[in-house]
Amino acid sequence: MVGIVVVSHSAKVAEGIRELALQMAKPEQKIIAAGGMADGSIGTDAMRVSEAIVDAMTDAGVIVMVDLGSAVLSTDTALEILDENLRARVRIADAPILEGTIGAVVEASVGSPLEQVLATAEGAREMRKCL
Amino acid sequence: MSSFTVAALEAVADTIVQNKELLTSLDAAIGDADHGINMARGFEAVRVKIRAAAPGTDISGLLKLTGMTLISTVGGASGPLYGTAFMRAAAAAQGKATLDPDGITQIWSAALQGIKDRGKASRGEKTMLDAMEPAYEAFVEAVKAEKSLVESLDAACEAAKEGIEYTKTIIATKGRASYLGERSLGHQDPGATSSYLMLAALTEFCRSQQLGA
């Protein structure tokens, strides 16, 4: 089952999204929050993200959900410091972080492969709320 | 060389910490007002880490320690950007026990490429590259003209300063400042400024050590 990492500038945001997503998840599913800095301040920490990717890793790989600007840069940096064989099994979703995470978690929970989970997460960009 | 490298990195860290207010006020004008706070937090952590590093840690090891510390303590985009620069610099410095102008050129080139790769940016987008790339080119040219190390660094500082002035005349297309569009005109880029400050500190350090004078 594809693992999910949630990277936000805010620890509360990352934790909150994880909490919401867990409602849709299988008990054994890995959803790891990697928000904020070690000292509790706002920001993203590439070391923390790389540890979260390792924690979330399964044979099926990991999707990383990101919020703003430096979350992407920190995740790219995290990938650079990971082992190459792990790196090959990680994708960063270009998607809204909350809706994308929910979509990814549901898709992963049915055992879909990495690229399909990525496509579903990124599909959240097109999701209408008010019809 | 090890204690020398520690002292050089400390000089860089000191200047960032001393200029925390300046960098934050520049960022308040066109960004999210955290560049000085973030950079100072990162370099305070760097100061602690490099002082605690095992004696005899080589140049590459100290640069790597600096990069790894920045990526996990700065918090904003400058963390992964400068962190990647120092980590790529560390890779280029591997096996080097001393640094001559050619070695510095190689290391600087790797660091510059790291920032371009990480930020997917190029010159003219109102970023640190607008100071750092002309500075690198001026350094390379001065070294080719057989200027001393300090003279070459002085030429690089001049070019970086001109680069900062140039950032006032262009619109930001990368990072938080890009949300401002034309309203970013007239303001100097905080990242270009922090790049210049680090370079200037390194230059003064080399001058104080009477290197290649």
C-alpha cells in the first residue's frame, strides 16, 4: 500500500490533515505528518521530511503532499539526501494539500499502484465543491 | 585548514546574525518578513554545530555539516536553497586539504548550480542568483587575470552589489514576491542581499588573514 507524507509549514496543519485522512484510511495504512520545524516554529525541514519518507516507505512507494513554495524545495532536498533506490519510489503530488491527501489516501487504501495514487491526488486540482 | 575553515564559516554566520533586522525588513517589503529571522536561526545553529565538530573535520565535512544544518533549521525557501549550495560545495571540496583560487572556483560553481537546480531559477527573476552569478563570473575573470585571491573576491563583491541594485529594477517571478507583480519594483531582493553579505564577510575574513595579498 502506497504510503503518504504530508508536508506543511505548520505542524498543526500537517497533523490536522493526517487526522482527517485517517478517517478514510485502512488501519495498517501509513500516513506521516511532517509539518513545521523541530523547535515548533513555522517552516519546512528537509531532514524531517526525509525521515518521514523513510517511515512511510512501503514496496509500493510514497506520495508526498506539499503546501506552499518551500515545502516543495524542502521535499526536493529531502529526496537528494535519500538513497537512490528509495528516491525512485517517491513522487511529489502537484495538488492542493488537503483535498489531494484525502484522494491519495482513498486510492492507496484499495491497493492502487504509485502512479495511480499520484494521478488521483493531482486530480484534486479539478475537484468542484460548489456546483 | 580545519580551524581556518571553521573561522571562515563563523565569519559568514556572524554577518547573517548581525544583519537579521535588515534582511527581515527587506523581506517585509516584498515577501513574508521572515528571511532575516530564518537565516539567523539557521546560522546560529551552524555556529554551534561547526564549533562542536570533531577537530580535524576537513573542508568538505564542515561544508556538509553547514548545509545539513541549514536545511533543517532555516525553515523558509532559503534553507533548501543555501543548504543545497553548501552540500554541493561539500561534494566539490571532497579530497581538498587546502583551497586555491581554482579550487574555490570549482566549489563555487557547484554551489551556484545547486541553487539553480533547487530553485529552478535563472538570472533576472529577482533572486539570490542575481547577485551570486555575476559575482562568480567576476571572480573567475579576476582569477584568470591572475589577480590575488582578495582582489578577486573584491571584484566578486562589486559585481554582487551591482546585482542587488539590478534586482530593484526587475519584477519578481519566483517565490512569495511573485504574488506582488509590479509592486515588487523598486525593492531590492532579500536573497540577493544575504548572498552578498556572506560573500563580503568571506572577503573580509580572507583580507584579515592576509591571504594572497
